[in-house]
Amino acid sequence: MLNTPGEVRDFYRKTYAEHGPSPRGMAWGDTKTHYKRVMRIHHLLVSLDVPMNRILDVGCGVGLVHNLWGLAYKERTYHGVDLVPEFIEEARAGISKDPKAIVVCEDFMDWVNIDPFSVALGIGTFAWQTSDAVRSMLYKMWGMVGASGALAVTLIPDNPLPMNEVRRLKGTLDAKEMLLYNGYSDRLDEHIVILVKKDAETLAAEAMRLEEMKDATYDVIREQYEHAHS
Ligand SMILES: C[S@@+](CC[C@H](N)C(=O)[O-])C[C@H]1O[C@@H](n2cnc3c(N)ncnc32)[C@H](O)[C@@H]1O
């Protein structure tokens, strides 16, 4: 179990020192399966009609998403955040010719960005972390996803979040759609979880309804107060 950002950083520094800038260096089993995983997430997002113009990669590692999704050749911005300086140095070299891409070495929980993203990724980011840390990251990522955008993460069943909590995420986060996809060639137990946000019109209508409800509640409280003091 990796209990703190410092422990996460040290763990991946060791895997990097042993295996270099490769999927194994980021603690994945093998390169071929990892490339499939990253491409599968892309296909799933496209098939769900998620806009792909602003991509946030939380725990970006060496920036494979930028490379495998061919982002340098597309009109898409890419923001990567990772705790490990060696990964970020490698990722920086990979994106150096793309003016629409940026990577930073920081704990995602301390990272600030105000513009919403169309996609927030967490590919392997939660591995071996505590359930509280994972929940905090998930909720922060969801908050950074704009209308009609999506959150896409990988999770091992019941580790660290119980599967019933994962299945309830659509309701907890009030998502429009949720896809729980399981199975790849050699990691049959790993899930890809995609949550799609409601569109802007629906979100605005819901916010307005909430405001009206609040106003109505204030009216009732005010009437009760005036009645009690008259
Ligand atoms: C298994 S690696 C996956 C790397 C990359 N997403 C990939 O699949 O190629 C998980 C990465 O998440 C990063 N990570 C975990 N928690 C983080 C946090 N709170 N802030 C930034 N990076 C984090 C780790 O440093 C590590 O590089």
C-alpha cells in the first residue's frame, strides 16, 4: 500500500531505475498490453461521442497518451501531471515539438487549473493507493470535467474501492452515463470506468431548478420567522 504522495513517488522512481522509460518502468506488466489498454480507452471515448479537444492526464507517467493518441498532429490540448521528476523529464522530451501540450511535476491534489477539460484520464494512477486518496482524486478530476466531457480511469476490482461503490459512481457523481468495461488479454480483472457528464443545457436547467428550490425554502423559513415574531 502506498500511503503518501512521497511513497508513490519513491515506488515509481524504483521501477523507473530498474526498467527505464517503458510501461514496465511505470510498473505495468508488459508493453503490448499497455498500448492496447491506452488505445482501447481512446476507442471507448470516441464511441461514446466524448469531445476530445482538451485532455487532462492525471498520473501521466512518461506521457504515452500524448504519443499513442497522436496528439501532436491533432487540434487537441494535452495537460499531464505526475509526481515523478524522471517521468516528467521523459514526457517533456516527448511533447517538446507540440505547443499545445504541457506536463508538470506536481501532486495532482495540489495542482490548480480553472478551465474545464473534455477528458480527464487516470490510467493506472490509483494503483496501490488508499481508498481515501483515490476518492479525493476521483472527485477532483470529476470537478475538472466540463459539460458532455468524461472521466476515464482504470481500477482493479475491490482495490482500493469496493465494486459496489464503483457501480454507484454514476448516481454519486450524477453522471449522464457510465461504462464499466472489463477485460484485456492478460489482465482480465482490470476495469476501465468511464463516466460522462451531462450536457450544458441539462446542467444549467438543473442549477436553475436548485436555485428556485432554495428561494422557495428561504420564503418558507422567512414566513415561519415572521409568523413566530409577529
Ligand atoms: C501506473 S503509472 C501509469 C502512468 C501512465 N498513466 C500510463 O499509464 O502510462 C501511475 C502514475 O500515477 C502517478 N500518480 C499517482 N498519484 C499521483 C498524484 N497524486 N499526483 C500526480 N501523479 C500521481 C504516479 O507517479 C505514476 O507515474
